[in-house]
Amino acid sequence: MTHRGSRVLHVGSLSRVEGEGALHLRVDNGRVAEARLQIYEPPRFFEAFLRGRGYIEPPDITARVCGICPVAYQMSACAAIEDACGITVDGQLAELRRLLYCGEWIESQTLHIYLLHAPDFLGRVSAIDLARTHRAEVERGLRLKQTGNALMELLGGRAIHPVNVRVGGFHRVPTREELRPLYERLKRGLDDAWSTVRWVGRFDFPDAHCDEDLLALAEPGRYAIAAGTPTVLPGDGGPQRSFPVQDFCEHVVERQVPHSTALQSELDGRRHLTGSLARYAINGHLLSPAARQAAAEAGLKAVCRNPFRSIIVRAVEVLYAIDEAMRIIDAYEPPPRPSVEVPPRAGIGHGATEAPRGLLYHRYALDADGTVTDARLVPPTAQNQGAIEEDLRRLVQAAMDDGDPGDTELTALCERAIRNHDPCISCSTHFLELSIERT
């Protein structure tokens, strides 16, 4: 089919991502002039209905933002509320929070690798279709996901929207005896994690490069998960820099765009990318020895800027999360109390943690009795949207420069490019329609 003139290409419901949206590409005389992610899900108003609630409520309310990564919302909310109240949660309570977060990393990253992303590399239309040709691999992925879910169930009370997390710690903490079976399960899962890295490392990866600034938390001495300082690795080769979490909104500025109900963000006036590629680039040297070895065996360099290879980084992070969970359980001593007291006070608090999809920032303003007077949530995909649009523009342009791709080929390329970033606006975006305007 020739691409002269104008045409609109409609794509049916895209599986393996969640949410609702569309992609519009405008092509003028063979050049991709515009790529827009049109997100049309209705606004959900979480920030609005947090106002007027008690200061202990945000962790339970914001967990409902996402069924895939509720712990991320709970942890960022707790960090911000505790910051506003002048309280630091440390010691074994902080380690238990990190352990719970490891459970979410394992289940969420594994879900993406096996059920959402791997079919793209193996020519399958779905995870069910993949199971027909790669049954053992899909079963391995489900075992890993169940291991992550088991951690969340024990520490959080349930795997989806955990109920055991509270400001100051937990409602109840586990005994060593309760954690021991999980240690043995994680030990078995380590073999599956190694196999996962080796499996995805053999996939065929198209050439691609993203030159956006990378943003992730950095924490001295360990791979940042539940705490850290926002750190930037510039895409232009400049020196790495950091800024205090309380200055986040001075650097990451959100704006409304006419084609989306989701805000888009810029970092110091530039597009940026957060998530696995950013974390690995900034913190990769702090992975466990096994995870570093796995990354090297899979061919990852110190910085990976090919979005198609993000599946390898996610697999390495699963292996790391299992390693880290085993370390925490092995050294665990039950704290004297399941939580520390967090008395209310007037103030503004900031919290940021690393959701599987990237840095998640919360800000809360409290009055003297602990009532929330203002709230702000900046999710990872809202930050990544500009970079995803540019990624799509580059890839489509390269495909058109190489030849005259047909509708099916171009649609598949766009879908793959989107899934590279595992977008999540509810937390993620579900593309129902792709239109390409050519003039």
C-alpha cells in the first residue's frame, strides 16, 4: 500500500497494557511531524478527595490508585506524611517496608516480563498464545509472580491493596517463624529468576536509543527502592546531579496538554525518563553480586538506553529483589512495636519511592490537627509520556526512512514501543485507537 495522501489507521483494543487512550501520528511529506499520546480516561480526582481527610488515611486511599503497584503508593504516602510530622521510621520497620516493596517488584516486574512484554519478542499475540509454545516459561513466570504475591500477603495482609500498612509502620509485624517459609520459597525462586534473565537476554532486540535525561532515586550503599535522593543522569553526557526531594516540584514541572487528561512532566525544561532503565543507569553498581553477574551475562552495559532491552533490566531487578528479600529475612529481628507514634502537626511533607515503573512522588500539607489541606501525586508514567512520544516519533521515522511500512507493520512497531515502557496511567494507558494522518 502506498503512503501518499492522507489516511487514518484504526487499531482495535490493544492488549497487555491497562487503561484507555489513543496514539495519533501526523506525517507530512514522509516526516513524522507529531506523535501524541491521547489519554482520555476520565480524571480520577485522587488529589482532590484527599483534601479534608485525616493524616493517617492517605496510605489506604492512594493504594487504590493502582492494583498492580499499591505498595508504591502506600510507601510514598507514608514517607510524605511522616516527613510532615517530623518522624523517621528506621531499623527493622524500615527493613520490613523494603521487604514488602521487594514483593511488589517481584510480582509486578514478572507480570510485565512474562504476560505483557515477552510475547512481543516471540511473535505471539498474548500470554495465553505464548503458553501454547512456551508453556514451561510461562509457568516459571507465574511461579515468580506468586512468590512476590506471597510476600505481599504476609506483610500487607493481602496481595492487592494491602491493609496492614500504616503511617509509622504496620498494624502487625511477622514473627521469624512466619518469614522462614518465605525464605525457602525465595531461595527456590532465585533459580527461576536466573533462568528469566538468561531467557530474555537471548531475545532479538531492535536497534533503538533514547537520549532523554534519566531520573531515579539514589541511596548511599544500596539500590534505591523505598527511599533516596532524586538523581539525574543527563542524556547529553553531562555530570550526574541530585536535588533534595523537597525541591522535586521545582525541577519536575507538570503541565496540561490538550490531547490528554493526564498531565505531562518536564525535568528542568527537558524530557526525561524514569523507571528500570534510569534506576539501573544510576544505581547498577549497587546491585547484589548475583544481579551484577546476571546483568553482565545478559550483555547489559553500565548504562542501557535501548528501551527494547528494558525487559532484561526488569529481569535483573527481579533477581535483585529476591536476593534482597532473602537478606532482609535472614537478618530479621521482630521490632518491639509494629509502629512508631506519629503525632499530627502542621507542616508540608515530601516522599518519593521507586515504583516498578519509576519514581513516584507525594506531597501533603497538614494543619495542626493532621487534616490534609493539600495533596499532590506525580506518578512515573505522567513523567514518561513526553519521552514515550519522542521514542515513538524516532522509531516510526526510522522505519519510514528504511522503506514503506504497511499498516500492520507500523502498528506492531508502535505497540511494541509503548509496551517497552510498561505505561500505567490508571496507572497505565490502554491504547484503543491509533490514527496516522499523512499529507
